[in-house]
Amino acid sequence: MLEELNKEYDKLQLKYGAKELHSIYNGGCTSHPDIFFVFMNPTGRNIASLSNWKGIHSPWIGTKNIWPLFYNIGLLDENIYLEIKRRKGKEWDEDFALEVYNNVKQHKFFITNLGKCTQIDARALPDEVYKKYLNLLLKEIDIVKPKKIITFGNQVSSILLNQKISVSICRKKKFPLIVNNQKYDVYPVYYPVGNGIFNMDKAIEDLKWIIGDHND
């Protein structure tokens, strides 16, 4: 069960994250989703990391930057997307977060981070910290058993695939990943937020192609 991993994430939060913030886990379709999205690590902008939050601890709650990507590739209903655009971060509540992630579940995708250690800001984490989470991420994959895996950015892609990955030269290319004797297709994609916001269009283009079940 995914919930059994949360205690491990909370222990690692105390080691590698901001001690006043809660670790962020994952969310969405937990049984054979079409897509398993892997981001880097959460920040304190996710209001689910605050001590007074009583709802789900899933990625990107209370933020705006990533949801246009999901909407533009057809994985988010328009009414949900428009409400996300309308609300300020602090206007998200536990019920709305659950509504958003129910919509994620309906569209059969799963959102997680390689590192679950919430930082105060978007500081870069060294490979050594991400590698502390790698075995736990592999357990997530084994539990969820997705059809395809999308990794965002060079660092996350390289750590998961255990080889140097440059997203710019392997667009629309799949890499095999063996987890518990099962093979998964992994597609590295441009990281589309923060400094990578200028690559949003390329990420959307590549994701539409990948979702379209093209073969390399």
C-alpha cells in the first residue's frame, strides 16, 4: 500500500526538508494509471505542507504553474482548470484539493515527486538527496503499475534511469526501466515550471505525442 511508504517519507523530511513543513506524497489514479508523472520535489508554496493542513498531502496543491500543462494535454476538466486559475493559493481548502485530485483520478494519471522533502523555496537539491528516495519511488511504481512513466528534467530522469539524460536530445524517446521484473517505458520531458517555464510548449508538444501512443 502506498500509505505504508508515508512514514518513510516523513522520516526523510526531518533529514532533508524544512522541519516545520510536512512532506508531500503523491496523488491521483493509484491502479494502472495511463501516465505516472515524476517531478522533482515540493516547496512551501504547496499549502498542504503547512502544519494546519488536514487534507491530502499531494503535489502542487495551492499552486498554479503546473495545471495549464495538464489542461492543455487533455488531462483536466475545464471547470476545474478555470477554478484553479481563479483561486489564490491560500484560497484552496481541503475539499477543493480533493476535488482536483478526484479529477486527476478520473483522467487516469498519477502525480508524484522523486523527492518528497518539502523545501521552503525552490532550491536545487543534490543528487545524493534524490537518491535517498529512489528505492521508495521504485516501490511506488511497483504498487501503482502505470502504463507509461514521464520524468521531468535532466536530473530526475538521470537518477531514475541510472544514466546521463539530456532531455533536449532525447525528446519523444522511451527508455526501459525494470522494476520487480516488470518493464516500464520511461519518457524524459522538459521540466515545465520555474526556470523551465520557457519549455512549457515543448513539454506539451512532447506529452501530446507520447499520450498519442506513438512508437519510437
